[in-house]
Amino acid sequence: MSIVIFSLLSIVKPEGSRTAHDELQNGIFSTIAFIVGALTSVLSGYLGMVIATYANARTTVEARKGIAPAFAVGKCGCSSTACIACCLRVS
């Protein structure tokens, strides 16, 4: 997909005072941004699943003690997963 983005953005005819070099730079920067975004999305998904799995295991262990401890642990696990996912996806 990044090759398609690079190809389409770098073959655009320059308009106005822009040169072919400017269009090539635009294609390169857009391709790099796409790849970095894809990598952070993968990392965010992986970390979210790992943390959610650990949080579910901890919640199950705490559920043996009662509903209140299980809820507290589940809430902490959910908030940490959401925080990591949002921070990685926004940056």
C-alpha cells in the first residue's frame, strides 16, 4: 500500500511554483508517515491485547475474593489498556 501511495504522490504534475523534486519529497514523506502510522497501530493493538489478557486473568483471580475487588482490578486493567491504545494511536 505504501508503494501505491508513493507512486501516486510522486508522479503528480507540479502546479504553480512547485517542482518535480517537491512532489517526490511529498511522496516520500507521505509514505514514511503511512508506514509509521501502520507500525504504531500494530504496536497499539498488540499491547492492548497483552494487557487485556493479563487484566482478565487478574480479574478472575480477584473474583474469588468478591465482586468489589474484581471490579477494581478490571477497571484498572481497562483504563490502562485504553490509555496505551489512545496514546499510541494519537502520536
